[in-house]
Amino acid sequence: MKHLRKAALGSALALFGVAHAGIVVDDFGTPLTGATLSISTAGAGVTTLTDSPTIGPDILGTRNVTYTINATGSSVDAVKINVLPYTSGLDQTTDTGASPDLTLDYTGFVRNLSANTLTLNDFNTDANTEQVQAWFTDGSANVSSSGWVSVAASHSGDLTLTLAGTANLADIQHIKVELMGAPGADFNMNAITVVPEPSAYGGLAALGLLGTVIWRRARA
């Protein structure tokens, strides 16, 4: 009986811990393919990188990546994405004459997110400004969006976006995040996560409390 009680307690506490960690959309454990995109004529158009690995651990879908740069100067301008040396996560450096636009598009899953926020974890920018927006889309093509959010120059720390709209948060099948920078904008981040709403925390907290009660009774 004591073994069963300990197992129940362990399961409850494990679930409570997962809630605080959030649902991991992408921890970049499968990193974006390292590449340098270059363009040499101002206003000549765009250069695009596409990368579509299967990712996880919580979304278990596919990351579809589109990276576009526009040249604003007359010299050869470039964007480097996850080109060594980088340590982990997603890392971008941009020449002063290039304007980067990165879209991370997650598909191939069905997930109950129980949340209307999305967080770019440990999101850091340089002296240039960035703009970020995110979308959730459900199985009926209803959408919730953050709209464009301006990120202050030299931002450091988590960046949480609140999404509003009609998407059914219990049936999310598509997540998209777009980052658009001013010429020369650099950024890096460690992960993208979704944290359940307080109501979901309440249920998990109750489960944790139940585990505590079981533990106390086991000691009595």
C-alpha cells in the first residue's frame, strides 16, 4: 500500500512540475540548419532558406522554416542563422544592410494548449528593434493572434505574447511565430513554450495537494 501511495504522490508532483515548465513547442534540440543568406543588390528581392525537421518533445510536429532577407544597401549583405560559434537555441546575426524576416511554422500535430499565451524563452536582442507576432490555428481554421509586438532594443529575458481570437485552445493544430528585424538586427532565444492558463494550474495544484494528503496519511 505504501508503494502505491508513493507512486500516487510521485505522479501528482510530476504533473505539477510539468505545468510549471510549460508545453515545449520547440527547444531547438533539432537545431535550425546553419546557413548564411546573402543578397548583393539593394531592393533585388529576397533569399529564402527552408528547413523542415520533425521536432518535439511536447508538440511532436514539424518545424517549417522560411527565412527571407531584403538588401537595403549596395554591398553584399548577409544574415547568419545558427552558424558556429553558437551554443544552443536559435541564434541570428545580421549585417547592417540586411533586413531579416524569419517565420517558424509548426504543423502536423493536434494539441490541447489550455493557454492563450506563447513565450520566447531567454529572448535577447541587440541595439536594434525587433517585431514579433504569433498565431494559433485550430482544426476548424479559427485563428488567435498576438498581432505585431515591438520588442525594445537590447531586450533580455523571456518575451510573452498574448493571443486573442476565436481559435479553440483545446484543439490547436498549427502554431506560427514570425520575427522581423530592422537592418542589422540580431537575436537569440533558447526555446518556445506555452504555459497553461491559471484554471489549468488550479486542477494541477489540486492534484499536487492530493498527493500531499496521501503522503501525510502514509506517514501517520
